[in-house]
Amino acid sequence: ISVASGATTGQLTVVVSDDAISEGTENVDATISKASDSDVIINGASATANITDNDSTILTVADVTVNEAAGTMTFSVVADNAVAGGFTVDYSFTDIEAVLGTDFTDAGTGTLTFAGNAGEIQTITVNVNDDALFEANETFQLSLSGASSALVNDTDTAIGTITDNEGANAILSVTQHGSETG
């Protein structure tokens, strides 16, 4: 740092590199340790600058539709940007027409662990129960929450739709008994 003659302060410029990594606040510590003029006394010889990150990571999860005969349904959760140090995120299911334990099975809640790579994908697989009932499509919601990093947006949800497989094989038989006069 050069301090002009007669001045009492100098300025240190730190060049900050913008990256696409979600990371916490970073610190730059600067210390002045030696003056070139022996008549100069250094007071307050250190300073800290905080670099606040301008990046965030968004988690997305797409809707999934499977026939109940498929046996499983897999949701892919994608992190768009890198996160320094990795992170975890919780997930849970909410019944709509489909009922947890009857139409699909899973622990009901869980935690995904991300290493922190951009484009990283973690999956959640649920078992789908094939029944012998004629029924409409059944749905449930997958929700993300509780990311361990405040830099991760975990508000996305997805709908799981289970389609019926009995309708394709249904046979309707109509028999007329008696006669109609009119």
C-alpha cells in the first residue's frame, strides 16, 4: 500500500472473482507488517473484508406418472448450481387421491445428501402397489424442505400420478332379459 506524502490513510483493492458456486460469506484478512519509512508508526495494522456470495442453488423436481403395474416410481431432484461443502434436503409426501401405505409405499419422509456439484441429481424411489380395483388416476405430492444450506432454494414440489391398469382389460357384457313393449 502506498500512502501519499501528508496523507494518513491508504487503500488496498482486492479483486473479487465471481463464480457460480453457492458458498457462505468469505473473508479477506489484510495485515500491514512493515513501513518503508522508519518514521511511520503503523496503528491498526489489520483489517477484514467480507465477501457476500451472490449465487444460490435451486432444487427442481419434475412430476412423474406411472402405471400401477410399473412397481416403482422415481423422482429426480436436480441442483442447478454447485454448493461449497455440499448439503442435505428433506422430503415428504402428502396424500391427494393416492394413500401412502395403500397405493404407494415409502418411509413417508427422508433426507437426500448432495455432494454439492452443479447439475447433481439425487433420486427418490417409491414402490407403487398394483391392486385389482377399477379406479381413476391417484395422485400424491412430493415436497422438499429443510435444506442444510441457506443458499439452497428447496421450495419445489412434484406430483406423482398412478394410473390404473385394470381399465384396459375390462369387458362389459350386457344381456337383455325379457322384452320391452311400448
